Amino acid sequence: MWENTIEGVIVALKRVRIVYSGMVQGVGFRWTAERIANSLGLTGWVRNCPDGTVEAVGEGQEEDINAFMNRIKNEMQPYIRSVRTDWEEPRGEFDTFTINFFSA
């Protein structure tokens, strides 16, 4: 389990992989996700996928990840048809949250 110390308190980090489907490409989805994630201190990435979905992987405190998902839902709701969320073990591999570009 990855942990982080915030103001002297050890908190467990979580990791989530989210796949959004609908009309989610070409509408500013990745930039919105990046802005929200960075405002919450999450690390990870977001990218467009060849099948028309948007995939995001984020690590941080569970409450911040939940806030990220809620804010994305609220701001991008008209474009989202479905969301698949998979919780994973954190790896601690990211320093920031960025937009990645799909590579096959």
C-alpha cells in the first residue's frame, strides 16, 4: 500500500482507472479532467482512446478521487453516456496529472 504524509498524518493512497464513453472526444474533456485533477492534487493521466472513449488513471486520497469523479460528472454530464470505474492498487509512479496521447 502506498502512503503519503500530509501535515504529519499518514494517509493511504488509492488508484482508479476510469473509462468514459459517449460523445467525450473533441469537447474539452481531457483539459477539464487535467484541470480538476491538478486542483485536487491528484497524479496520473487522461487520454483519448481509438475506440472513442476517454481513459483516466489517477492516484491520490480516496476523497480527492471521489471529488474528481463527481466534478467530471457535473461538468461533463451532457457528453457522458457511461462510466466504468476500476479501483486498483496504487503504484506511486506519477508526479503530476497530465494529458497523454494514445500510442498503439
